[in-house]
Amino acid sequence: MSEKWEPILLRDYGRDDSRPIAYYAAAGGYEGLKRARAMASEAAIAEVEASGLRGRGGAGFPTARKWKFLPADGRPRCLVCNCDESEPG
């Protein structure tokens, strides 16, 4: 018995009209980004922490913990992470 499944990540693969960014936005793309940008830093970090998101390296370092390393003094900050030394970044 085979189950019918619907692709999610690649559901629009091969459609020529799916290439423009306008198509992505009309399909709900960037909604998560808009929501995150409207949040206070602490709220965004709390959401990422609750999600359990981890880095893809061997240690699987928790992303929210890494973000918390930055001082919360109100100044703009950039967090730069390197890629694995064996892969182009």
C-alpha cells in the first residue's frame, strides 16, 4: 500500500512561472522574515530557542545560544559565522 504524498520544498520545481520573486512573495514567501523583522531581538531569540534550531556543524551548536553571545547594548551588531574549512563559503 503506497501513500500519496505531496512535495513541499520542491512543489514548484520545473514551473517556469515560479522563478520570479513576485511569485514566491505571492505564495506566502518572506512572511516569516517580515514577522521576524517586526519582533524585538529578545522575542526573535526566544522563538529560535523554542524551535530548537541548531547549527549544521558536527557539534550542532544551538543557534539561539550563539545569538545570545552578542551584547544587548542597543548598538547594531553583525554575527559572522564561517563555513566549514573544507567547503567553499
